[in-house]
Amino acid sequence: MKQYLDQLQYILDHGTRKKDRTGVGTISCFGLQARYRMADGFPAVTTKRLVWRSLVTELLWFISGSDNIYDLKSLYPNNRLWDGNYQDYLKRTGQPESDGSMGRIYGAQWRHWRGVDRTVDQLQEAIHTIKTNSDSRRIMVNAWNAAEVGLRDVALPPCHNFFQFYVAENRLSLQMYQRSCDMFLGVPLNIASYSLLLHMVAQLTHLEPYEFIHTLGDVHIYLNHINAVREQLSRTPYPLSRLHIEGRGQKTIDDFVYGDFKLIDYKHHPAIKAEMAV
């Protein structure tokens, strides 16, 4: 995870102070990239604790195609990753406590993209293309639908906009573009989540999970996170863990459950608390 820590330091050294929609303010840079090879270990941050169960259940929730926070809670009642955005969405739209719908967020776009004359399961089509035409340059999943990102349309417009798979020499790689990157709270989750997705799809397609490439747009540290970032940078990283996926004959991306995944030899420093900007 040295690349991630180097990015934090780069932002502190070279970032520009900017205003942002939350009113908190940030130190921000534009345009970074990191490459995480799965052979080096699973990229779970070690300089603080990764909220593994919340991360995995959030990804399974996205994969399910749900737009409802109660479906996330049914997977793990203590998953609070979306609580702030949901409450903000209710406030913005003037809704009372509703049925839990948060608009056309990630899962809805991944699995139920609205086309002119049909609904597209982008994730399933990507997996099918990997199996049948692995040299394709069109193995992509897009979460950013410009017609469905307004303040009343969605709890949070997608921060990780789209991702693309690439196959070469029997190895599968995944590159994700992220338009907005909360480097302290969000990005460690994003790195691990997409690396996990890479492993899942590789298992289904009988390929070696090779590399997660993370391309970042607006990379920022919130001003109220600076002390937490400095504390994190003062810590010495531990060796990376390994990911184990229990093979139960999963045939589709929907067949995975939380119990299939385990981080082996995950050693980490204590958690560092910081308030999420909404």
C-alpha cells in the first residue's frame, strides 16, 4: 500500500486548498494513478483498520443491483457506509423516512442500465464477454448516467464512475476511473472493493487476477482529516494480507456470499476515526 501512502503525502505537499459542496474544504490535486498487483498481496490498508465486513457487504449489495439501503442492512445491519448519504438525500428531497430507495446508485446502473429500448445488465455482459471474446476492448461497466445524477435523482452521484476489464496471457486486470476521491476515508475501501471484484470475476472466468489499476480524478483530503492523515503516515505498514475465496461451485456473480471471503494474515494498526463529509 506504499502507493496509496505516497499519494497522501503528495497531496499534503502539492495540493491546493479548495471549497467543496460539503462546506468542509479540501486540499486537492488532479490526476493520479496507482497499480496494485495481486501477486504482491491483497491491497487492504494496514496503517489503519479496514472495515472488511462493511466493504464486502457493500460490494455484494452493488452486485445485487439494489438501490435500497434496507437491502444493504439486511446483509449487515451495522453497515453504516451509506447512512449519511441516505439521510442527506431524504433532507434534500423533503422526504420523510421512506421505503429506503436512494435513486439510481451503483447497483441499479451496473445491473439495470436504462437504454432506449431495453435494460442492460452491464456487469453480466462484461463477464460474458470475458468468457467469449476476451480480446474485446469494450468490456466496460459504466455507473455514470448523466440523466440520473441530479440532486433529487440519487443519494450520491457515482464517485467511481466506470471500470474496464482487460485479459492478456490468461490474466485478468481491472482499471477503474474515480472522479472524486476522499483519500482518507473512501479510497482505501475503493481499492480493496475493486480488487475483490477483480478476484470474483477472475474466479468465474478461470483467469488469474493480475492487476487493479486505479485512475483518480479529483484527489482530496478534507481539512478535518489532515491530522488523521498525518497520524496514518507516521505508522510503518505491515506486509499485505492474502485473500481466500471459498470455492462452492459459484457459477454466476450473484452466487457469492459474505462467508466466501476471508483475509488471511491481515495485520493492521488501530483504527483512526474521522468524520465523513456529506
